[in-house]
Amino acid sequence: MSVHAALARPVLRTPRGRHAKPRPAWPRVAGRAVFLISAVFCAVAVAGFGWPPVLLVVPAAAFALLAASVAKLRTAARKIDTIFAEELSEPEQH
């Protein structure tokens, strides 16, 4: 399979089927806890220093960009793994 064909194919997030194992929940829980703690910290800092509330947009935007880039990197890594697995599984043709 070519690189372009593999990139055009959708990457499944979770394995499906009878024997698929559920993914652990602790990364989601930890991520939400970090987000809530940072949101409270930013809100307290803005209120405590008397800054305008519009400054809360900056940390929120930074967090949103970080989360989006991590998701894109994970998707790209899955696609690359799929390409390598297919290339390695094909027998060599001479």
C-alpha cells in the first residue's frame, strides 16, 4: 500500500469486536483534573491581581492548541505505524 493510500484511509480509534479490551480511564481523569486545576489557578490569578477577565482567553487558547496538537500527533503516529506494519508484512518481490 502506498503512503498516500494509507493516509487517505481512516484510522480507527479503538479496536472493535468481541475481544477488544477497554482503554484505561486514568489518562482522561488526570487530564481533566489538570485542566480544572489550571482553570481555577488562572481564574484566581486574574481575580487576585485585578486583571481584566479577558486575559483568561490566553491560557484557554494555549490549552486548546496543546490538546489539538497532541491529538493530531497521536493520529499521525497511528497512521505511520499502520504504514510500517503493512510494509513489513508484505513479502519482498524480486
